[in-house]
Amino acid sequence: MCIKAIRFREARASQTAFPSKELGNERIQLYNPFDYLQSDEEITEYLTQALMDDDPRVLGIALGYLAKARGIADLAEKTGLNRESLYKTLSGKTQPKWSTINRIIKALNIRIQAVT
């Protein structure tokens, strides 16, 4: 999936922190790419593309999807941040401090590696 398609879906889905939304009389599930990424390699590639994007909010949104897939409550406990702060931080609507993103990355067991 190309990064532009991912960004479009993320932008649409990040408009709400709820896992589903009512549209007329129908209830639809919001898109979470981690529902479809099967292998560690796919997850790594997705997060790498998000990190390399020119828009720094994309990484926060991508981490938000991963956090939702793994459980916000568990992440809140590991980071010491409350759930509301995590949703706000990972919504793409704010510019969180690197220290906050770093705590989230460590709690999600993600390792960032510089490659030259």
C-alpha cells in the first residue's frame, strides 16, 4: 500500500478516537492498518514509511494505530500517561514532545535504528 493511501486513510480515521462510527443507520468500523499487517516485516515497513514521511504527524498517527491494536489501557500503564493524553498525543492534531513519543515507542517495544 502506498504511503499516500495510508495517509489518506489515517487522516480520515483520526477524526475520532472511537473504534466505530455511525453513518446514517449503519455502524461502520474505522480503518486500522494493523488489522491487516500480518508480519513483523510489514509492520516494520509501515512504521519506517511513517517515520520517513515529511509530515511529522504521520508517525504519531501510525503509533496511534499500533497502540489501539495492542491496547491503549496497557500502553497507558506502561508509559505512565493517561488514556486521554495518549489519544490526544497520537491523534495527529498536536505536536507532542519527543520525550513523550520516545516513551510510547519504548512501551510498544519498537527499536529505531539509524541507517546510513
